[in-house]
Amino acid sequence: MNANDSPLVRRGGTEGDGVVKKPTAGKVFYAGCFDPFTNGHLDVVKQALERFDQIIIGLGINEKKTRYFDRDNMVKAIKEVLRRHNIQDKVLCMPYDHYTGYTALKHNCECLIRGIKNNQEFDYELWLANYNRTHYNINTLFFLPSRPELEIVSSTYARELFDAKDFDRLKEVLPKEVYVILSEVEGSSP
């Protein structure tokens, strides 16, 4: 096997310099309501970029939930976050209205990515992964928080802080672009 046939691709450096090789990877789909997009979600994106070349963040609709923050405004805020982190060329953000597995395949994604913070989320996420594998033949890769302080960060927690007007803590769990857009668009001035 020559270097061109290898399933591993070098990401910079020279031969023998100790640079870790990254598996050849394509595009993945990160689905969620992202209501709002938190630093925990951003952590999943950053971890996935270490393994994949391209990510689509898809803001879906969950008929069991009523959106708290406007989806189009959240897409705009997430795109600003991606620009600040200079990953806008590798990460696309878009709304979608179809089944997640269907949408991921339509956009030529190799797998789905999800974050899991605790046991309470595991059963649901496992069911969802099995559903997508069974119905769409697409696998799901799970990411754990990379830092302990992200284990409590969730969209629900962020909404609770927003309702309580605890803006100091809210700033800690949201990327600043999301925080600013929420405060401007939702008519609350932190």
C-alpha cells in the first residue's frame, strides 16, 4: 500500500515529526433544536472538527416542543459564532424540516453526531441512534463534554437562566453571539 492508498491522511508537518494522523473523514450532520445553541454544543462541534472535515449543524423542528427562541435568529447567531471561531468554511448551519436521517443522507453526510452529558440523556439518544440506523442506515457518533463545567450546560438550563434573568450565569453557558442576539431580538436587556 502506498501513501495515496492509506486510510490515514496527514494534517500538516513532515514525515517522522510526531504529528498525529487523522482518519480520512467526510461530512457529518449535527441535528438539534439548539434552543438556544450553547457552549456545550460548540464543544461538540470543536471535537467533531478534530475527526471530520465538514459539519452541518441542522436546526430541526421537534413537534413535542414549542420553540423558545426564533429559529432563524438562532441560525444567524450560530453563523456568527462560527465566523468568530474561523470555522465557517468547515461548518454549515441551516434549518431543516424533514427527518434527521433523511436530511443527513440528502446532504451526503456519513454519520450523525450527538452530545451526551449524563445517564438521563443516554436512553433517549440510544433509541434515536437505533432509529436512524434502522430506518436510514446512518450511524451516530456520540461526544462527551471535553471539560467538566460543560456537563451541566444545556439549552434547558440556558432558558431557565434567561427566565430568571440570571444574565451573569447565562453569559457563561452561551457563546457571546448567541447571548447578544437573544438579548436584542427577544427584547430583554441584560
